[in-house]
Amino acid sequence: MKKKIIRQILLLAGIISAMFLFTSCSNEKTEPEQNFEDLPLDDFTAATSNIMTEAPEGYYIVTGNFLYYVSSDFQESTIVCSKPDCVHNDTDVENLYDYTSCDAYFFDARQIDYYDGYLYVSNWNGTGTDIYRVSLDGTERTLFYQGQVDCMFSIYNGYAYFGEAAYTTEGKIHKLTACPVEDPDKTEVLFETDEYPDATMNRMRFYHGNCYFYLFDSAFRGEEGDSIYWKINLRDGKAEQMYEQSDCRMEWNDYGILAEVKDYITFDPTTQWTSKYYHIDPDSGEKTELTENDFSAIGTNDAFTNMDDKYIYFRTTDSDGNELTPEEQKIKVYDYEGNLQAEIPTKDVGEMIWILPGTDEHLFIQTTVREDGSYALWYVDKSDFNGSTVEPQKIELAGRG
């Protein structure tokens, strides 16, 4: 009898142990696989903001303190709040605190990203940065990460990356921190430096398993440069200082690095400059100066503004000190063979601040709305890049007022 009871106890203990082991294994959070190949183009990054993201059913945009949804064909849009008689319909509210009951309201949203059924919105709270996980209908909002005063944020290949400045008694430290999106408590510092206490981190972007950004110090001029470009290999964490140059604009991909370096002629009575353009080989680092024989826009001193895997984008400028006529205001689109694939008139888009490569299908133009400081967005269908003029179309945001 005693042996039978002992056997039953041992059997029960074995069952409990197996159940515990199964539960432990099933609850264990696994890190996403780091496969960096064949990721689709997803580039809505401006200097320190990222106000648009693509989701399976359309796009989400944060501007003017509110979150909006836009359909994939850009024909429908709505504010992401379904509350009846919500305060977002009242455009005469003077105290912004009154908007806090609205599901779509953010005090100062600067970045947005999509991952696995949720939106992630970076919001300045007055003293630091709160990053929220938000349901697609806006009804659920939970704190995902609390960042520093200066904090850029992006999701790439299942990981959340935070480019931020930490202020200590010793000074200012720039660092890049990462964590699996499904396990935000498991953070890891990939890069940090205290060598540039007066700089700000800009243009944090991701490409083929690397994180790129630059540290900009407006007071650090001259031959040593004010733009220090960095590359962080996400596979092994290796940090590489790529380039350092004053008044330099750089972008990069498999083609290599394209750089425009300005040489100012005068600031009075108007600002005038000339630019030199370079291609830097991604493997050897060899630097080759480009001419108008490579891209005709160089011959008119146009501004190099962005690039993706198929196209390079220039914007006409007033580098000679003379204001551009409306007809001269345009974006020029080239392929990598130097062929002009499209001209996009921009005289009606307003104050253009960023050309965003966007997706494989669409290019986006981000402009400033002077009346309230919010942003407007325009889109261009890349399938129309066939050597002709392509008109940009404005994304209309509905749902307020």
C-alpha cells in the first residue's frame, strides 16, 4: 500500500514538473531572428523626426498633435479616434490639456513606427520622451519606453532602437540602445561616446544590418567638420566613424556614399555657395568627385537630398543668391546611370523640408504648414518615373472640425 502511494506521489510530482517545464518554455520570450536581407524599403526619416509609417492596411501619420490613418490609395483618411462628440472636433480649444481625453491626441508626437499589429509613437512630454504602444484604433495606449531629452526611435527587423543623449554630472553622452520589441526590458547599449557634448544626433536610419546616423555640432566648423557620420554594424556591434566634414550632406546604400560638401562664397547680402559632390566606395573608401557628366543636376549646383536603391533625388536651390522662380522649383529624380527619370514641380507644395524615399511604390514630400507649425505630406507614384514631369499629390487629412 505504501509503495502504491509513493508511486502515485512520484507520478504526480513528475506531471507537475513537466507542466512547470512546459509553462516555462512556452512563456519564454524569444528574440527575433536577425535576417537583414530582402527587407522592403521603409524610409520616412527626416532629421530628427519620422511622422509617417506604413502598415498592412494603409499609412499612419502624426502631425499637429494628432494621429491620422490614411488608406493605401490615399483616397480616405480619418483621425484615429472613434469617440462620439470628442473634443478633437472643436478647433477653438485654447488649453491643449483639454485634448487629453481624445484617443488621437499627443502632446508633441515626433516619431511613429508600425510593428506586428501595433503603432509605436514617440511623444515629448515636456522633460523627456515617452514612447507608447498604441492599438490601430487608438483605444489602447501603454508606455513602452521612457527616453531622455533627446531621443530618436525606430523599429527595424523586430528590434527597437533608441538614439538618445544622456545627461550626467560628467556631461553629455550619446548612445544607441536596442531591445527586442517583444521584450523592452532587455535593453543593450550598442554604442556610446562622450566626445561631442555640444552635438545632436540626426538621421538615424537602417540599411542591410547597419545603423547610420550623424552627430551635428553647429559650433564645430572648419576643416575638422561639424558633421560626424557613424555606422554601427548590428551583427557584431562594431562602430565605425565613416566621415567628418563641415557643411556636408551624406546618404548611403549599396552604391556607396554620396556626399555634397558646400563651400560658401558670401553671406551678405545673400547667401551664396558652390558645392562639390563625391562618391565614396563602400568597400575601399575611395573618394571620387562627381561632375555634371554623372548627374546633370550637379551642373546647376542643385542640392543632393536623398537616395534609395533605385533613384537619387536632387532639389533645385538658390545657391547663386537669386530667388528661384515658381517654375524653377522642382525635384529632379535620377537613376544610377545618371539618366533623368522625372522632374517633380514643387511650387505648390509650400515650404519643403524633406524628400522621403518612402516605399518601393511611393516617394513622399514633407512640408511645413506655417499657420500652426504642423506638417503636410505629398506623395508621388514611382511607377511614373519614366523621363516625364510628375505632379505631386497632397495627402488630405480628414476628421477634425
